[in-house]
Amino acid sequence: MPLASAILPERLPKGVLPNVILADVEGDTGLGCAGPWRIRFRLLGENIRAATGEPWAGRYLDRNLVGELLPVFLTAYETPLRTRRPSVAPHQFVNFRDNVTYRSHRYLFPLSGDGRTISRLLGFQPIETGAWRSGV
């Protein structure tokens, strides 16, 4: 796993930044950890912020999603934590304010602070349809 300190958002290609997600991971104890984890969004790119219609930065995933969406999101964000590998999955991106969905893919990369535990997830989520289509 790359070290979290080696990934600097300001050094990412500018075309990636509008669709970037950076989240802190709490509760990882290393190889074989089965959770529970807590995911707190640290940084969301401009397209992600605008397309969701919600200010997610600083919020915990499990405190802001309810009902049928929570298990879907938990599965997506826990996959790279369980496998300790990058993950990609198709995703129906939801604009909570307007109740509209957009097709996208969510790429998540686990990052470590100490080379043993996962302390962050770096994500890239290009939106493939609608007003925030990234063209990627």
C-alpha cells in the first residue's frame, strides 16, 4: 500500500481533482482486520460536491446515510479495506437535493500511514452522465 503522506492532492493531475475523494479510515488494525471501520470524508472534488447536493466533507459515512443506501455505500468503501487492494465498481451517483441519479464508477485506493494499517482512502469517481459528466 502506498503511504498516505506520499499522495498529495495538489500534485494530482488537474483533470482528476473535480472527481477526487479523500477519506480518513478509523478502526483498521492491519492485515486480517474485519472492521468495524468508520469512514470520514476529508476532501471532495468540485464535481462530487456539486453533484451530490450535500456538503460531505467532515462527515462520517455511517451517520449521514440511512435506509437502503447505507449497506451499498459501506460495501463499496469496505471492499478495499477487506481486500487491502484498490477497487472499482459501477455506481449510481445520487444527487440527494434533486433526487436524480447519474451513472459513474468509483475507484478506491487504500493508503497507509505506517505501512501496516489503512489510514485513508483515495478515490476517483468520474460521473459518466448528466450535468457533471467528466468526459473520462
